[in-house]
Amino acid sequence: MTNSKEADISSAEMTAYWRSLHPKLSGDTLSVNLASAEGIQKAKIFEEKFKYPLVGRKVSVRAGFMLQKSMEILSTGLYDSCVSLGSGFSMLTYILAEELNRDNDRPIQFIDLDLPEIVKERKRRVSKLIIDKNISADVVSKIQNVEIDIEAMHAMEVSFKNVFRDCKRPLFIVEGLIYFLTNNCVEWLMQQITRYDLSAVIFDYWPENGVNESLCFSNAIQAMAGFMPENVKSFWSDEGIARLSGYFKRIENLKIKNIENEMSEKMLDTPKFIDSNTFFPVKIFVGLEPKNR
């Protein structure tokens, strides 16, 4: 991940804007408030530069699925914590905490983790939202922020259990991050997550054959260098995902196209993800219950 504060923040702002672009899909009207006018403008330039007008819908669909699936998993009462890795300027943990910890005798612990410069700026902007009375100071105060680089954790072999000491049965959310981690780091990530007696993970990834499935995706990958602050480091083959699946007793491995189509139909809206050449072929993985326990 980049060491440039300005570049990192612009990337976080773009995603925050897109998360809230289709709130009926994402369930998120808040994240856009953490994006500056400059960040929003850069998101619009991205859409035009890479001929990808559906990027906002893709991010909103992904956000909505992760919100719904997280709500479903955490509502079972089996999990005591939720950790968002590389959370950027997403307000997902706030939305979950506001809903799930209301009148809850055993409140779920929520944690946002990202690079130090992102976390510091996030806290500053969230504080402004509290002042503007858009969000609850009480809910915010109960969400922990952790400043750390995941690749650095991997290199130093830092144990998740040492970082998240109070999390005994965690759900890990890894949204829009896997692409920018090396394959070895992702393998290590799964090993860390499955060392708990009970844990779960939700993450999105780009399949290895995605460049052959989508002209939009293929063109963007070739031209993206220099525009996005992070370098794309990992694509996943069927064999690689099968290996990750081996860590869990129960899995889901879903195409963003199918998720968008189903969401649209429920909203009585026309599905937009029809021609695979017009959107990135993202897939979302859900892993539940480590096998090694």
C-alpha cells in the first residue's frame, strides 16, 4: 500500500462516495460525508477515464451485501466482535454498531483498522460529523480504531490475537483490500483468522480469469497504474480460492453480477449488471467456522 498520505486519502474518499451513491443498494447514506469535494471529483474522473460508469453501483452493491451478511452473522449471537480490515472512510462498523448494540445486554465490539494516516484523518472527519449532529457520539466512542499496516503485520508475523486481545469470536470484514495484498499475505491472513475457536470472514476479490471475462476490467487493469495509489498485487485462481475454502466448514463464493441482479429484483429495479464487459467481475467470499477446531 502507498505511503503517500494524500494518495491514500483520495482512494478512501472515492470509495466512500461510491458506497453512498446508491443508498437503496448499500444501506449507507453516511460514508459520503467523509469524502471531500476533491475526492468526489477524482471518483468522477475515474469513471470517465476508465469508461466505467457502473463502478459506483458495484461498490454500493458490495457494501450492501457486506452489510446484510454481517448483520446476519452477528445477529446469531455467536460472535462477540467485528473487525473491519482496511476500513478507509467506510461507515460500515458505525451502521452495524448503531443497529446491533441498541438495547443489547452483550454489546458487540467493533474495530476499524487501517494505515495510521487514514485512521487519523478518519477520526478527524468523524468528529466533525458528530459536531454537525449527523451521527451519535456515543456509538462512535465505542468503536475502536487500530493504526497498522497489514502487510507489515504479515512481514513481522504479528499475531491477530495479540492485536485484538478482547476478540474471542470475531467476524472479519475485508472490503476492497484483498486486491492490494500479496497472495502470501492473504494466505497468512486466513491462517490468522482461522486460529480462533470461532470466527468468520467476508472479503471481495478479483478472479484470475477476470481480464478474459470483461473488456472493461481488462482495459482498466492495463491503464490503472499511476491513477490509483495502491498497486494491484493479487488475482485469485479457482485453485487458490479452493485452498482458502479449505480453512472453513461453510463457505459462499458469489459473483457480484448475481448479487446485483437479486438486489435489483427485490427493489423492483432493472438489473444493470447484464453485459460482463461493462463491469468488473468481482466475487465475494464468505467463510464461516474454522475447520481446524
